[in-house]
Amino acid sequence: MQGKKILLAVTGSIAAYKAAYLTRLLLKAGAEVQVLMTEAATAFISPLTLSTLSKKRVFTQVSSEQEWNSHVELGLWADAMIVAPATANTLARLAHGICDNMVAAVYLSARCPVFFAPAMDLEMWRHPTTCTNVEKLKSFGNHFIPVGFGELASGLTGEGRMAEPEEILTCLDHFFQKEIDLTGKKALVTAGPTYEPIDPVRFIGNHSSGKMGVAIAGELARRGAQVTLVLGPSRLSAVHPLVTTVRVTTAEQMHKAATACFSSMDIAVLAAAVADYRPTITASEKIKKSETALSITLEKTPDIAATLGKMKKAGQFIAGFALETNDELKNARDKLEKKNFDFIVLNSLRDKGAGFHLDTNKITILFRDNKRKDFELKSKLAVAVDIVDEIAAALKKL
């Protein structure tokens, strides 16, 4: 936590009184704290109290008659944002992008990880609307700190209490420790489709957007790795300074780029949807439409996964991907063995919310010891975290 810049957003719950203690704990841990409050929160705890503790002015409004407070600058300033307590009202507003207060404006501008510590009564916490809003916010890649069980403001006993300040601090501390667990490592990530030209106009390709691979490259870099992203045709880009992007079009180009740097890598994540076949002959001019059928002879493209699997040395780790439509487990396990992967990430087009161009994915990771780990449907950013967690854990065993 030393030197971390933390936005603490306080909303209108009786649990707002805990924000004072949380502010002190964050400061004692070495963090710099900037407090934001909704108007409703000021009825439960004074901005003066939190300003005195944080030694910074507390922001409650985006603008007033005297000045404008830049929510964009605050969102870019922070290393993490914590909404604690997060009321049912705030969860609903942020899940649906309703931007009518300082907390919502900063949340929508934040480029940092965002943590939510909900606080509300038992029935409110259980209500389908709240459950839906929580899942929606999770799907955006936000982090939820579990509610506690105990006596509630209503006098009832059950789930809904905001996590204690010590628990929130521990959650953040673990997050930032994990954030640097790949420092010093070098990683190769392949992502996106490949396009195999038929003529100057047409090509053989697939629907891959590159979202999953770009998310993995970003997560590896965020945790300290120096990443080479070999990216097929895609509108996406990885903006992290530790990511170097090599843009390619064909499987042959991706093969050359990947094999050229693999020997110096500690990690390889082969997330690209590489075309298996290409035209044997590429026409130099556009093929004109005719009355007869058109036949195109195809040949295999270079097998990037098999090449890197054969090149793999002790201490190197390779994670592969398998997108299947039938016999998913069998096909993925066969690929795991044939390509010499350390584990393979399986997703099926049969699973709703998984597949190309979507912002979500549902995966199963298969390991060489016949173990498997199944994950629920999540945002691709959250899936990237899960995959990199497993890579980091595996590297410790090599």
C-alpha cells in the first residue's frame, strides 16, 4: 500500500461512520487518500471529519458556483477506487451509468481497479434487482468485497453488513501484492484472427476480435511482466507501457514473429484464432465473378502452437486455447498433449455469452495432471485475471 493513491467514495449508509477508521488505516499503511462523498453520505458523517483525517479537501460535487472539480483528473490519478459503503442506490446508479453525483462521475472516469464494499439491509441485499446490479458491475471487471453477517441497522440479523475496515485493507493489500508478482518475467501473447488472402480484396479468416488476448496481455503487464503482443487484424490495442505490440496479418507472419522471440520468454499465451488453412495460390488481381463455380485449393498454415511446444525449454510455460463446438473436453485434452501446453483454456460456442466479439467469456482450464477448473461467465477482463492467476501459481512450481 505504500505510496498508493486511493479514492475512497462514501455513500449514504449508516455504515459511512466506518469510513473514518478506514481512512486512518489506509494512511497508516502508507497510502494517499482522497475522499469523495455523495450528498446523502454527508448526513451520516461530516466531510470535515474525513477532510481532517485525510488531510485533503473532500469532494461532494462536480461543480458549484465557485468552481468545477475535475472528476476526470481524479479518475486518472488513482491506483484504486473503493466505494465503501456502497448502497443499493449507488450500485444501481453505477451499474446503469447514471451520472448525477461526484462518485458516479469519478467512477465512470476511473482507469484504475474499482472495489465495492456493499452495505444494506438483508432483504435489500437479497433482492433480485440488487443481485442483478452486482453481477452487472462484476461483469465490467470491478472487484466486490463480500458483505458480512451480523446485526443490521434494522435490528435484523443476516447478510448485508459492510466489511470491516481491516478486511477492506487486507483485500487491497493482497491485490497490490499480486499486482507485482510477475515483475521480471517476459511474456509472449498471440491474439486476434489471421487473414489469409485469396486475392487483393478477399481473404479467409474468422470472427475473432482479439479482446481476450489483449485483455491477457494487459493483465500480464499490469502485474509486472514485459509483454510482446503479436496481434492479428484487430481494431484493438494494448495501452500499457510494458506491452510491445507486433501487428501481423497472416498465420505465416504470426508464426515468424512468435518464433523469433519465444526463446527469450518465460511465458507464452497462445490466444490467437489462427487460420488452419490458406489458399495455395493468391491471385494477383481481383477474381472476377463468373457463371461457373470457383474452386480454391488450400494448404495448411504453419502450426504456431506445435512449433513453440517443440521449442519449449525447462522453465518456460505455455498456455493454449481451444474454442470448440463439439466433444469439447476430448478435443481440448488432445490439443493439450499434442502441443505440449502446460494448461489449456477451453471455451465452447455452446455456452451463452462465450465466443467471438463478446465482452464476456466462460472458460474451463484443463491441466496436464487431468485436473480441471471451471469458471462462471465473466467479463473478459475478469477472465484474464483468472488465467494470469493460474499462470502465476504454476510458475512458482516450475
